Amino acid sequence: MEFLHISDLHYRIQYPAAETGYLLIFKDMLPPLEQLKKGLAKVCLDKLSFILISGDLTEYGDEQDYRELKRQLDQAFGRIPYVVTLGNHDNLNAFCSVWAPGDDVRYGSVSHFGKVMVIVWAPGDDVRYGSVSHFGKVMVIALNNSSEHHPDGMITKEHCLWLETCLNEKAKAGDQAKAAEQVILMMHHPLITDPGKSMPAVQYPPCFTRLIKRYPIAAILSGHTHDRLSGTFNGVLFATAGSMSFKGYEMADRTVCFREYASMNLCRIEDQYISIREIPVTADGKILGTIRMPQSVR
Ligand SMILES: [Fe+2]
């Protein structure tokens, strides 16, 4: 079974005009959906069972942006089902108005879209979102670890309760098909750091580590880094996908040079093994701008 992992589109129908600062990088950037088309042309779509998109779907887009993005993704992917999660550049309310229309996200809901079941669960003031999808022998849990108040993401005890509910569902007695599924956990903010970069990992409570150790999870996939990063998290395979937009290069003078950049991961599951191969799309894109950054904007 093969699937594609892409991330960080930062899509807008039209980016806000700017002559200075971070928004300047979008002025001449190749549109993310053009990058996506270039990438999809490099893989055999007939072999793909599903596609994962690990957040930053838009660049602080509004409802119209999400509607157009979904229309374009539906068209680009055709019969291939896809699962999305949110990143720190996403707009939860605008997203929900398009991806989960009619739901009151404050109180939680469950929706079914073809093969995808979306669960919106919000026990507190913050809206939390996750989804569970089943594709043959694979269960995908998309955990929304983005947070309006934490730009580097946040996994709370409530996230862990929700995650444990999902993992327990798989282990329910009598459902052998579910019990045999491989679990892929997708989230936007990464669990490990790149030693050469200043980007921090997402914060999580001790109960999250206990969950990862207690339940069999085949791989944890994330975005946010706009670069390839791989390793293990408590013995579980961990990998990020590059972006469909840009990449930031940290310079010695504490500035960040942004370049056009696109890359995605082709993942293959064979028995108990998962292999991940990078598909470069735009490896040496043009320079978009150099900016002094007070904090991460990835
Ligand atoms: Fe991003």
C-alpha cells in the first residue's frame, strides 16, 4: 500500500499586498497548487490509497480560501481520499465552515465524508479537532496540535484523552479487522527537533509519551519544519514532509532567508514495515526574501 504525505501549502487565492516583512515572500512565490500539480505528476496516482496533508493548509485564509482550496484538492486528487489536519497558519472557524459544514464546533460533532470520519471535540474553551480514518489495513489519526495561543503547538491532557479513545476503539474486542490495522498518527507540529535549527518541538504532557509507548503506532508524521526531518520518538518512526510553498534558511546574522521550495514524501507500507521516500518537487527555488524574524513563522 502506498500513500502520499504532503504539508504546508500556505494557500491563498490572493495574498495580502506587502512591500516589507514576512508577507513579502508570497509576492513572487510559485502558487502552492502549481507545486502540488508538479509533485503529483512525479508519482503514480493509481498506486495511492490515500493522501495526508499535515497542516498549514492556508496562509491565515478565510472561508473563501478554504472553499477554493478544497475544490482544487478534490479535483487534483480525484478518486483518492485525503485527510487533513490544521497548522498554526490555519483558521479553525473558516476551515470548519468548509470541511465540516453545519457543525457546532464548540460542543463537538462527528461527521462522515465518504471514507473519512471527522470528529470535532471541544470540552473546554479551546476548540480541539481530530479525525479518524480507515483505509484498508491502515488507521489514520489526525491530531490537531495547533493552538491559537501556542505558535509552536500544544498537546494537552485533553488531546491525550481523545487520542486514547481513538486507540481504544481500535483495540475493541471482537473487531479483528480493526485490531489488525496499522496506526499512522498525523499532526502539524513535530515531536523532535532538527539539531541544526532553532525551531522547538511541540510541548506535550507525560501522558502523551505513555500513550505512544502503550499502543502500537507504526509512524508519526508531521509538517511545520518546511524541510525533511526523520528519526524516532520513543521508538516510533517519525518523519516530516517538506512544504508546498517555501523553506526558511537560518542565517548567522539572525535573519531567515526564504526560498521557494516544494517536496513531498511517498510512503509505502509492506507488512510491518513503512518506508518513506522524498519526492523533490522544487529543490532550488528562487530567493523570496530575507527577513529578521522575532519568532517562528513556519
Ligand atoms: Fe508552515
